[in-house]
Amino acid sequence: MDIALVIIGFILCLVGIVGSFLPVLPGPMTSWIGLLILHFTKVIPQNWTFLGVTLGIAVFVWILDYIVPAWGTKRFGGTKYGMIGSSVGLILGLLFLGPFGIIIGPFAGAFIGELIKDSNDASKALKAAFGSFLGFLAGTFVKFIVSIAFVILYVNKVWEYWGELF
């Protein structure tokens, strides 16, 4: 049973990394659930301080993920249309352009969203799209770093108890 929990937890940690780029999946929270499952094994002791601190980080990043893109958009004069467009652009960019779509999609989506809101001012839409894009990149970067850190913590914990697990 412990091996199954280790495998499931590791898969959740990897899904958390993917979730750092997809707005549909909460990246660090998913990786944290992988850490939690790891601590349900019989071999690895439950460290509630470790789990509490990592949960606090995951929740903080989850909240920050909603604030940073909005801040970037507002800072550059954008609206909710730009933020929504950025998220839709990310999904469509990933579907049609692959990894390159992670960069092009949010920017194009925010720009189109702002043009839908106010089609008369393309320069304002471009500026807001840039702000939304920067906010999205900052949020994504933070989620990615935290998810990678959780995977590293996971692997370290498994490595520490490797002999007892297998």
C-alpha cells in the first residue's frame, strides 16, 4: 500500500507542475496533496509542522495567483476583459501552439479581450494586455517555483526513507 501511495503522491506532484501553467488546475495545491499523501504511508512519519508550513505556502500562492494578474492588468490600465482574455488565450494557445502558446496565448487573449471592451483604443488595449501578460507570467512563475520545490521536498523525503519503503 505504501508504494501505491508514493506513486500516487508523485503523480499529483507532477500534475501540480502542469497545473502551474493551466489556470484550470491549482498547481501548488495539487503538489501539496501529493506531499500529504506521502505522509499517509506507514514508513514516513507525519510531520504536521512540515505539512502546515507547506499548506500555508500553497494557499498563499493560490491567493496571490488571483491578485498578481489583476494587479498587473490594473497597473497598466486594463479591465476584467483583459484578465479573462489572458486565461482563455492561455488555454487556446496551449491547445493550438503547444509550449509556445504559453507566451503568445495570454498576451493575444488579453489584447483581444481589451479590444472587445473598447475597440476604439488599440494602444490602450496593447498596454493593458502587456500588464495582464506580465501579471500572468509573474503568477505562473511563482506557482511553478513552488510546485518544483514541493517535488524536490517530495523526492528528498522518499529518498530519506527509500530503504524502508522498498
